[in-house]
Amino acid sequence: MSKLPVVSGRELVRALAKVGFQLDRQKGSHMMLYRSNPPMTISVPDHGELDRGTLRAILRQADVSPTDLAALR
């Protein structure tokens, strides 16, 4: 498994937009991303730096590997 990069919530949203997610809404410090095919909703905290466990869980839900994330950034 490759090492997870240090990213902010907004950087992660920009990277996930390249694989089909779009910002649906934001309430407080959480941004909700939606993808229509296949349908999926993911919550991304709007923090300056995401914890490794949080980032790993979001990537797992979005079916994106850490190496794919590095290529999307």
C-alpha cells in the first residue's frame, strides 16, 4: 500500500471531481459530494488537513486508491 498524501478537504473535493463527483451541498464544515453513476454520496470535512484515517475511509468509499489520488492532484 502506498503512503497517503497530506491533503485538505478542498483539495480532496477537487481531486474527486475529476472522477465524477460534484459538490451537492455544504452544511457547516462538511461538504457533501454526489456521483450519479453509480449513485453515491460522500461527506468530506472542510478541514485544512485531513486525518489519515478519515482520508483512507473517504478514498475507500469513492473506490480511489492512494496512487490514483496522487495522479488526480
